[in-house]
Amino acid sequence: MSTSSSSVERALQAGPSGTWWRDAALVQKIGLTTEQQKKIEDAFQQSRLKLIDLTATLEKEQVTMEPLLAADRPDEAKILVQIDRIAQARAELEIECPDVARISQRVKPGPVGQTEG
């Protein structure tokens, strides 16, 4: 599993505070209707799907960069284009999912789950 995938999984494993509309006591306390819960759940699922797509796009762009950098004679023009594509994919992720983007920026290359202080 890649480092950014583990970041996404941790972000998506929202506990009760992350999925507060599923907490029966809180739902009762604030008077949330079943219809409101469903709307929130639907929006949450759509966000998760968007997050998965954006993260996959970023990972694909990063993987595309690897052989460009490993080439015996790296093509600077191709590398610069790929850097732009990676930056664009990261920007889209940050716009749509700012919390996940912040988490993924703290993850260092290396063993899964290794983070900066």
C-alpha cells in the first residue's frame, strides 16, 4: 500500500465525531430527522468517492514521473510537464479535500505511516 493511500484510509476511517450524524444520542439531542441524516450520509458518500478519484489521479501522476526520473538521460521537458501535472492533481485534491491534503503533506516517503513531527 502506498503512503498516500494509507493517509486517505486514515482520513476516511472517521470515528463517531467524524460521522456524527450516525451517533444516535447526538441525533436525538439535536433533533436530526431521518431525511436529514440521509442527505448528510449521501453527501458524505459522494465526498468519499471524489476523494478516492482525486487521490488515484495524484498517485497515477506520481507513478508516471518515476520512469522519467530513472531514465539514463532524463528528458527535462517531459519532467517539467509531469511536475505540472502532479502539482495540478495535488491542487485539485487540496481544493476538494483540504483536511486529507494536509494529512498527506505530513507523510514522509518511507515506511507506511511514517509522519513528520
